[in-house]
Amino acid sequence: MDLMTIDYNSYPNLTELEAKVLTEYQKINNLILQLNDEVLKLTHESFDKEDKCNSHQLKDNLRNLEEKFVLVDRLFKTSVYSLYLDRNEVDDKNQEDEQDYENELQSDNY
């Protein structure tokens, strides 16, 4: 019995949700195996050409991309945090203005 070809819907002791979850795990596993095959092909192609620079260049490019992604992620988080702080300042200012207005109304009534 191959785990990649099991039909979990045919097992009566599994609930429908369990069968769906196991089927999704099965699909994810198949995708990971395909991805692994593609990476192996890329690696072997660069070594088969006896140009080891290709694999090193690919690694360097991926590292550069990772560094840029981290930078973009950090900038995005900073922007969101800045907007959050600005929003809180506006809310605080509005609350102070409302409180001042209410105090002014109360003092006018006396």
C-alpha cells in the first residue's frame, strides 16, 4: 500500500474532515516531492555543465533575494507600526478634544 495513492474517503473509520485533512496532506507531500525533484534537476544541470559557478551564482542570488526580502518586510512592519502609532495619537487627541468640549459645556451650564 503506497501512502501517496491511498483514497482516505474509502475508510469508514475516518470522519469526513479527517479524510479531507489527510488528502490535503497527501497533496502537499506530492508538491514537496515535485519541488525537490526540480531543485535536484537545477543542481545537477549546473554541475553537469561543469560550470560550478552556476550553482554558486544561484545560491548567491537567492541569498541576495532573501536579504532584500527581510529588508522589505522590516520596512513594511515599521510602516504599519508607524500608522498604528499615528492612529493612536489621533484617537487620543480626539478624546482630549471631546473631554475639553464636555468640560467647557459643563462649566457653561454652571
